Amino acid sequence: MQNVLSRRDALLLGVSLATSAAMPRQALAAPLDQRLLTSFQEALAAPDFEAAERAWGRAIGIAPNNGPALSNRGTVRLQNGRRAIG
């Protein structure tokens, strides 16, 4: 996996970090940022809906109030024909 961000990845990460501003400062430490970035990259590069949903789930596990991750997981679920959370 490349370490270079596409414009789309950079935008999604920027929005993600901005929406996480309500989190305590120590929660935004570098390891968290890298794990969140990795989850976003994996989700965007996922070969299928199930892999994308798992990656968005990992991002949500890292930053539970992350709006873009929550929204993107919901979008993937809709694209995969899942209308109810199960």
C-alpha cells in the first residue's frame, strides 16, 4: 500500500479529523491518526462491499463519533442492498 494520499483520501481524512474535534486531545495522538488513515485507505481500496464495510467498522472502532466513517459505512450497506442494520 502506498503512503501517498490521493486528493480524495486527504479530503476524507481532513473531514474525519475535523469532525473528531470534540474528542479529548490525547485521543488524537499519532498512532490513532495512522490507524484511522489506514482504515480509510483500506475501505476506499476494498475490492468488495463486505471488505469495505469491515474497514469502515474498524475506523468506527477507532473513532466512534467519526461522521464520515459512519456515513460511508451506511452508504456501503445501502449499495450492498442492506437496508436494515443487522
